[in-house]
Amino acid sequence: MITAKIAPRQSKPAFYELKAENATGDEIQFDQFNDKTVLIVNTATRCGLAPQFKQLEKLHNKYQSKGLIILGFPCNQFMSQEPESNETMETSCLLKYGVTFQLMSKIKVNGPNAHPVFKYLKNEISELFGSRIKWNFTKFLISNEGIPFRRYGPYTPPNALDKDIKKLILRKKKV
């Protein structure tokens, strides 16, 4: 688990300038997440860690009304463990894991064609041995101020993020 260095506040955090397409191809502007706590996860339906979808859904159900947004970004870069198309992935995740949180279009998280969201997050919070995403289900928690707060490895179960999510949501209410 890696924590970002908190930089002096900019007029508009760079996170809110990002955008991505959801699974149906509609563009999602991240400025709509202003004042929300956001959890971004690279996902894969055929990964051995795919049962984490259920824990992510529990977090979604528990904290959505308090301002948590979960964005799942499917990625096929790790042993081709996301063979689903954008069209079939949402249905597959719903039927197998009960996923109702937002799934995005399939992307790359590493290399020259990495999606700008992951380029940004890896630059802001790199791991001890580099910024590369090592495997599916790497997680990034973003504060309600648009500041990357913490990065979690693939084997950190989503329910272990509960304390940090609560902390960020409660911090929001104190302001």
C-alpha cells in the first residue's frame, strides 16, 4: 500500500481533467466526481482475483450514498484474462458477481498505449519498485478533493480499504 505525497492545492486538481469511456462508449468526464471519493480498479473477469468483484460491489452498496464512486477498468494485458468484449463484460460481471458499479471500456494500463487515467495515477502514486501496474485488481483511492490518496496491490482485498474509505468520507463531512 503506497500513499501519495500531498502537494499544494491547485485551482483544479488534474484528476478532474481526466475522462474515459464507459462500457457502452459514452464519455465520462471526471469533473463530475468533484466532492466524491473515487476508487479506480483495473479488472479482469477471468483472473483468479475476480472474486474481488463481490467485495467491490459490497463497498459500492455500503458507501455509494455517502459519495463513493467505483470505476472498474477492464484490462486484457495480464495473461489475456479479460477476453470479454465491452458489450458482454457488463452482463458477465452482473451475472457472475452482481456488479452494478460503473464499468468502463477495456483499456491498457501499461506501455505506450496506457490509458491517460492510469498514466496519471501511476505518475502520482508509484510503487516502491516503479510505477508499472503488476497485475489485475490494482486499486487507486482518490480523495473527494481529486487528490490520489493511496495505491493498493492486487492482493489487497477490497474490504481492507474500508477504513481508508471511511476516513475520506468522514473528512469530507467535517469540511
